[in-house]
Amino acid sequence: CKDDDYLVNPGQTETCNLKDDNCNNLTDEDPDGGLCGSIPQASAHCVGGQCELLACDDTFYDVNQVFDDGCECQWDSTDADHNSCATAVDLGNFSDAVPGSYTQIAGRIVPDTDVDWYKFTATDTADSGSKDWPGHDGFHVKVEVTLGDEIKVNLYRGSCSAAVECNGGNALAGLYEWYTDQVDAANNLGEGTCFTEPGPRLWDCCRPDECEVGDTTSDDCCGGSANDNLTVCSDYARDIRYCNDDSNTYYIRVVRGSGAADSCQATEYTIDISNGG
């Protein structure tokens, strides 16, 4: 029926090309049928001589906008719900007294607008010892984040609105820590050696036999009354702290950065959580 085009004849299969391939006087008939062949996890249709995805199979999404691989990315178990702080996946309790208090979570942010929320409680157990023989607070929360190219994470401590680790509103991949088992002398952080004792004081400057030059008998360092002022002790390493209860609830929010992703792998994330050194 078209002598100048040998690909048009009654024995041809109709394809999506704005031609009457099989000489039946119809062009691109049945556009939602088989004109575009089999597409992975998707159905396709013919529009203006071009094949386009019509719909993805249930739980699958086309994140890279490439026709040939269809809907290449399947959602994870949190995508149907757990999309808000109120419905966050509860990962349970991580105690600094339990060896191996650890878990790993992994997922994908699919579809583009998906949000995954998690929460966990980190427990700071009471520590033994005395002023002469202090214990050692083992509270050490670690959240290690590994992200696909387009994934961003917010980390929160205490509430869903108190962001504690972020960069431009989104945490980057890396290790984030909250601890008392190490001492950061420059920033007066960490409890280090300590013991649990009732009362509001957090710091005792020195033991009674460690009176320093310039101190007076009113200072705890010289056998006087208790002194809450950390600055009276120049040697931070000798400070002994009453162990505080640093137990808290932590929240993790995972989102897509720019929205689009060039591969399913770019939507993936892994987060490792532990407590206790």
C-alpha cells in the first residue's frame, strides 16, 4: 500500500510511529495496547507517534524518567505510612548498659514526595561509684548516616522540632554523636568519670586534697562548701561530675533533596544507631 516504504505492507506489525504500518487504513490503532511492547513494571501507550509510560505497577515508581527501564524503583516498607513525626517508626530503646545496643535501618525515598520518620529512646542508666572511687558514664549515642545522592536527613533530640544536627536544614552523610563518656575540655562537654548522687549539682571541682593556688576555704576544692563553678578548677581532667541522666528521645526524618533522582540507587539510605561507647 506504500510502494516507496518497504516497511509498510500488510504483513507488518503496527508500531507507534504515526504510520499505517499494516495497510489497514488505521494509524497507531489501539494506542493503549501493545504498540509500545513490554515495559518493566509499567504499562505504556502511544501518543503522537511516541511511546510514553501510562502507569506504573503497584508500589513501583519511575524515578529517573527514562522510558526504557519503565518503573524501576519499588517503595520500601515505610512508604505507605510513617510519613510524619506522629507516626514515626518506633525503633525501641537503646541502653548504654546493654552491650550491642545497635540497629541498622535502610530504605528508599520513593515516590519523590515521600518522607520517612523514625524515633528511638536512648537510656542513660545510673552509674555507680563515689567521689574517691568514681564510676564512668557510658552514655554515647551514635547515628551514622549513609545516603544516596539525592537523600537528606534531619536529626532531632527531645522533640520533632528541635533539630540538633543539620546543614542548611538537612544533615549530610556522616557520623553524629551525643555523649557523656568522653570529655571535651575545650567546650566543657562530657561527664567522663562520675558517680550518681542525689541533688541538683552536676560538678564538683576537685577532691578535698586538691586545693589549688588562689582558691579559698570557701571552695569545695579546699574542703569548704560545694561549689558549682567549673572555672575554679584549672585542671579539667581532675574534675569529678555527679552523673546526670541524659536519657532522651531522638527523631530521624529522611526526605528527597531536589525531588528528582537519576537512579533508584540515588533514593537509598542506611542509618546505623547505637548507644554505649
